[in-house]
Amino acid sequence: MKKSAHVFGLLMFLTFCAGYAQSDKETEKEWAKKLKSLTPMEYKKLVEEKDALSAQVSQTASLKSEVDAKNKEIEQLKKSLQSGGGAGSAKSKTVPGVVFKVQVGSFRNKDLSKYFDNNPNFSGEVDKDGIKKYTLGNFADYWEANTFKKALRDMGVKDAWIVAYKNGERVPIKDVLEGVL
């Protein structure tokens, strides 16, 4: 009984292989006919299209790897910001009692103060000439503020720059960086 089961299994396997081989031969014959029906120019066009598509696939893979690298960089920056370290913490310039902000605009006739309540990192002040100055962020480290300023400029806020505050009062950034304050 066992012997007949093995023989039956072997016959089934050989039948399957023969059917598969037959299928491959039929497919090969079919494609040979299609190839013969092509003119040399049609064949050339197909080869060129294949090469162009292969190049696009390669470019897509390259772009995907760039995106993956940028995503990793973004995650590292997020972790660094969450842990309190800045993008440039190796060359950190932290001054006790001093806060750095990024000024994004100053206007005489625009009042954006209604947005202060919902956005704790958005603030502003009015100088003695009545000009309203608006800032974003609240950084203890100059280099973190600088990284944020660069990101804002990349987004199109061309007039973004860093300002310093000590005990809530605006102070010259030069004095802070030179250590006068």
C-alpha cells in the first residue's frame, strides 16, 4: 500500500512538471510569434521604452532613499528638541535669564494680538513709535533659535531674525552674545 502511494505521488509530480514544461513551451512559442511580427523599429522603440522606465524606477528608488534620510534627520531633530538639546548644542550659547525669540514681522497697522491667547509661542510688543513687533518661539539657546529662524526663512518668511529678551525686556542681541549682559 505504501509503495503504491509513493508511485502515485511520483506520477502526480511528473504530470505536474510535464504540464508546467508544456505551458512554458507554449508561452515561448507565443512570444516568438509576437517577436517575429515586430519590425526592427518597433523592437527598438520597445527597448528604449524599457530603458526609460528602468531609469525612472532607479530615480524613484534614489528619491525614496533621500526622503527616508530626511525623515530620519527630522526624527533626530524632534528627539533632540524634546530632550532639550538643540541642533547646535555642541556650540551652545545659553545665557542665564536670557530668552531668544525669532521676530517674524513688524507692522504699524496690523494687530495680531488676538492670536496670542491660543498660541503661547506667538507673542508681540508695541515699541514707543507704535510699531507692533511679532515673535515666534521661546529659546534658551541661541543656536536653537537660529535653526528655527533658518526653517522659517526656508518656508518663505524672509524677514525672520533673532531677538533677545532679559527678564521680559528686549535687549540688544550683540550685548547678549558678547557677554555684556
